[in-house]
Amino acid sequence: MSVVDMDNLPDRHEQDCDPPPRPFVTPCRQLQMDAPWRWLRLGWHDLRRAPALSAMFGAVIVIVSAAISWFAWSLGRFALLAVLLSGFVFLAPLIGVGLYSVSRALLDGRKPRLADSFVVARRVLGHASIFALIQFVIVLVWSRSGMMLVAFFPEQEGNTHVLMEFLAVGSLVGSVFAALTFSIAAFSLPMIADREVDMVTACISSINAVLRNKWVMLEWAVILCLLTAFGFASALLGLGLVMPWLAYATYHAYRETIDASAWPPA
């Protein structure tokens, strides 16, 4: 009978304490086409349950949007206005971090508090900075590609064919960058607000979930664009209602799509 060397055996306590390996990409669920409408209903329900916090965040969004618009308009450059408003749309998910904590508290059976939103915003500040940097790089490459298109398709007065080619190629290139931006932002920030996970994993997991639910997420993107356009078309006042509503719906979309149980709660 062989003699077991007890000194070389691993400590059982150490084995029990070792955390299980986590996947680099968070698993996701397959969604049905009616999922976006369910997210909107759940988001609206949260909006009605937390009207004071929703109104406060909505007022901040309207004021910031109006300030950006006034600043660009005062310079007399419509192009600059479009750039600034587009930048706000890209950075708007950062404002939603505080709103995600409202839906999270309601799901946990707690009363949402403004202090909790500040705690979440402060905790994810570093991650949000990485997210903003990623978006900034995308916008920078996007704008550079637009300059290249102008070089490849120089303006020729009266040449409709060249103009149509420019619009077609420009729309295609813009769609690629818009899809990349949406795929990154779809679930990454809600995941950061909900779990102790790094930003890179959250972004890649978001892209993976979007790719595995292409048609559902395309439907969701169209809904987001239409509601956001309504907010801008209503002299920005509609953003005070639309943005909190969409933030709550986005959090429910994350909870239904992403299985982040391998990461500890934030």
C-alpha cells in the first residue's frame, strides 16, 4: 500500500477559497422579437414608481442639452451644433449610470435614493472614463473617415451621380460606426453599475450579446432613435421624459439579456 505524502497535498481550505474561473465573454440569452416592448413597459413602470428622481435627472438632461445647443448656436455654426449634439448622444449613457441604480433598487425591493445614484456614479467613474475614451476614439475615426470621403468624392457641381455615390458610401460608413457604438453601449454600462466587472469585459460582452440577437437589437436601436428624435424635436423638453424612461428600460434589457451571475454584485 502506497504512503500518501500529506505535506505535498494542497490545502483543502485553499481549494475551497479559489474563485471559479470566469469566462472572458459573459453568457447571454436568446431574445424574442417582443422583448424591446417589454423593456419599455418595465421602464415606464419604474418611471412611475420613482417620479421625483426621474424628474430631477430629466431636468438635468434638458438643461445640459439646452446649454450645449445654445453654445453651438451662439457661434453661428450649424455643423458645430450637430457635432456637439451627436457627442451628447454618445455621452448620454454616462448620465444613465445614476438612473440604473434606481431600477436596481426597485428590483431589489428598496426605495431608490439620490445618494445611491451618487455612490454608483463615483464607483464607476474610472470605468466610465474608459467608456468615454472608447467612444471618443470611435467619433474621432468616424470624423476622419468623413474627411477621407470628401477627398475620394470631391464636390462636382451639377454631377448628381457623384453626389449619390458620396451619400451612399457615407451612409454605409456611418452605419458601421453607429452599429459599433450601439453594440458597445447597449449593455456595458448597466453591467458595470450592477456587477464588479472590468470595462473591457463589459464592452466585449455587450458586443457579443448584440451579435447573437441581431434582429431584436436592431428593433431596439430603431426604437431608441425614434424616441430620442422625439425628445430633440420637442424643443429638448421631451428628453426629460424620454431619457430616464430609456435608461430604466436599458437596465431591464441588460438584466434579461446578460447572465452576469459569475461576477459578484456591486
